[in-house]
Amino acid sequence: MPERIHFQNVIATFNHYAQYSLSANNRRRRDIYSLSREDQDTLDKLGYKKKLDEVDTAILANADFLAKIVENPEIFGLDPDEEEDPSPSIDPHQAPELQHSHSHDHGAAAGRSHDHEHSHSSGHGHHHSQDQHHNGGHGPGRKKYKPSEFDMDKLRSTLKQFVRDWTEEGAREREMCYQPLIDALVEFYPNTQSPEDRSKLRVLVPGAGLGRLAWDVAKLGMHFNFPDSYPFLSFQKGFSCQGNEFSHYMLLSSYFILNRTESIGQHRLYPYVHSFSNVPNRQAMLREVSLPDVSPSSLPPTSNFSLVAGDFEKIYGVESDPDEPQSGQWDAILTCFFIDTAKNIVNYLRIIHKILAPGGVWINLGPLLWHFENNSTNDLSIELDLEEVKALAREIGFEISNERDIDTTYTSNSQSMLGYVYKAAFWTATKVA
Ligand SMILES: C[S@@+](CC[C@H](N)C(=O)[O-])C[C@H]1O[C@@H](n2cnc3c(N)ncnc32)[C@H](O)[C@@H]1O
């Protein structure tokens, strides 16, 4: 599907969020009316209907937030104009039925995501792993795009990704995932005499999601410290850091949070209102999170932080731009829940190796939930086990150290009655050959 059409479909998904989600909630309301009068009264006593109204209100608040993200999509240089009807008028109680299913298993799909909140299956929420799989039409006169359950699932996952990256609530998950990567980076490149030295080191974060890890790396060490040998305050700089991401859901969202958000706690979200399963109580589902937990604009003007849009293999795997050489240009690459997005892990690792400077470091944390396993789109998928991945890395020219498992969640609702914990593999790999 052409990039422009795909982009328009993603915008359409943002714009249809309220209608779609209210409709799902309205189904619950209708189901009450199919019960006997007596049972309806019993549910009423529990406040179930009132809860449905509160969910509607939360959905509308989420929709306000999402509308802000896609307010000016033209900044992406792609024309969103073909999407007619940007915000369908909504009456929560009259929301039309949309064609989608609400089963918990997302069925056979082209791939998988790490977000498992909605799955009953054996630890695998089945999703398509790229945004590119859609039923959208093409070209002039194409019909108005009707987002699918797959699209909406992407959008709901994006809301949860906001929690992981930019809220207080996500701090625990970031501590489990991002901190070990940052600690290993700093251990590999310990503070040097001059603060300038560190900012010359170039760090790449492929599959950056909403950008927090990359931002933290650029911000790193923005504190005063008191070196023993130097009695005055010294000001450490972060690394020079570039994130890379190809999902339009993520790119639109990270652009908004990084460039259009001024103050801490400026926005509020209700990320857990989309599923009524495994909910211990009303508060667990309806709780509000505010974001961001830090001011994204607090990076000093001298810091070097960027997010590059596009496919990792296409941007870093080929020397397409003579002004932006890649081979041997990166001092560190941090992959967090990324390597299993590969169709061909051999190619991912070869690229990582090639673009690292001699002696450079690749630090990894993540599971091996091969996103393209059992895909229905005839995509290639090489699915190695952990030992094989490490053996492959050694074959390619890495020396692996610092290996361990790290138990961690991924965009989980900490108050849910269901929780998945990954035994994520962690290592530091130095380019030796
Ligand atoms: C499981 S998420 C992890 C996000 C983030 N690193 C974190 O830990 O929260 C994987 C991310 O990689 C992105 N991704 C997958 N394949 C990619 C590719 N070939 N190029 C760039 N980004 C990719 C996805 O869009 C997604 O945001």
C-alpha cells in the first residue's frame, strides 16, 4: 500500500476512535436491555449502567487527546486530505454498530505484538506486526476508510505505550527495561574528563516506540556532580542519540509529545477502559493517568537528539544518502523489545554490526516473540531460539558479555487480574571483528 494511503488510514483510525469505542461500549448497554426486568434492576443496584456511562466519558477524553495528535498531520509532509469526515458527530448512546469482533483472541494474523493485555492465548496476543496491512482502497475516489479492529488495536496499544514511556505509572516498567540498557551504556563509556566527550558518542535506538529511551539517553547525566579530583561543579552532557521508528501511530504520537507538549501533566488518559476482562474493580479500569511525567522540552538546546522515520533495514542497511553515511558511524546501538520484529534476524544483526564503529557496542534487552511467525501475508520469518541468536551474533563478529535474564512486563496494566512477565534476554555485545 502506498505510504500516503497508509498514512491517511492511520489518521482515519485516530479520528474514528470515539465512534468505534463508544459503539463497543454501547453493545454492553444493549445487552443489559435483553435481560429480564428483574436482572436489569439487580445490575442497576450494582451501578453497572453508571459504570458504562463513566466509560463513555473516559473514551471521549481519550478521543480529545487523540484529536490533538492528528490536528496538523500535514507536518508529516503527507497529504491527509482524502480522509473526509474527520470527526463524525457522536452520541454515545446512539453510536452506530461497527463491524468488529470483541473476542479476546485476535485470531490468525500476520504477526504479533508485545502488548498482551487482551489475549487469553498462551502468552501471545496475536496481532499484525506492521501497520501496513489494511483493507483501504487506493487512488482518487477511494471509499471513506473504515478502520478495522486491527487498526483500533494498534491505536489502543499506542495509548498504552504512552503510559510506558511518558507517565509516572510507567516508571516501574522503564526501570526494568530502559535502566539496564542505560547502565550498561554508561558502564561501557564511563564519564570522561570533558562533558563534551560524551556528546560526541553517537547512540542509535532502532524501534524507538514513543522515544523515551532515546530521549533519556540524550538527557543522561543532566545533573551536577562533584568529581573528587575537581572541586567545582561539573555539568555532564547526554550522549548524542537518534531514535528510529516506522509506525505512523508511534511517529505521530512521539512528534506530539516531544514537540507539542509544554508542561508536565498537561494531558490525561484512560488507557484501560477498552476491556472489561480481568478487572478487579472500577478504579482499576477507570483510573486516569496524566502525562508527561517530565517536560520533553527540557533537553538543553545543545543536546543532540533526533527521531528518524522509516524502516530500520532501509535507512541503516543501505548507504542511500552520501551525506548520511552509516557504516561504522555508531558508537552504541540499544535495542529494547526490537530484534524479534525482524523477518530476517541475520540481516538485522549484520546491519547492527556493520554500522557500529570498530569496538562499538550493541546492548540488547527483549524477548523473542517473533513478530512474523505464522504470518498470513507470506512474509519471510526466520525464528531462532535464544542460543541461536547469540551464536549468530558471535558468528557475525560480536563478543557477548554481561548476559542475564530480566523479568519485565510490557505495557501492562499493573492492576489487572492477568499479567504477563517476560524473561527478557539482556546482553552487551562488542564489535570485535
Ligand atoms: C515492541 S515495540 C518496542 C518499542 C520500544 N523500544 C519499547 O521498548 O517500548 C517495537 C517497535 O519497533 C518498531 N519497528 C518494528 N520494525 C521496525 C523496523 N523495521 N524499522 C523501524 N521500526 C520498527 C515498531 O513500530 C515498534 O514501535
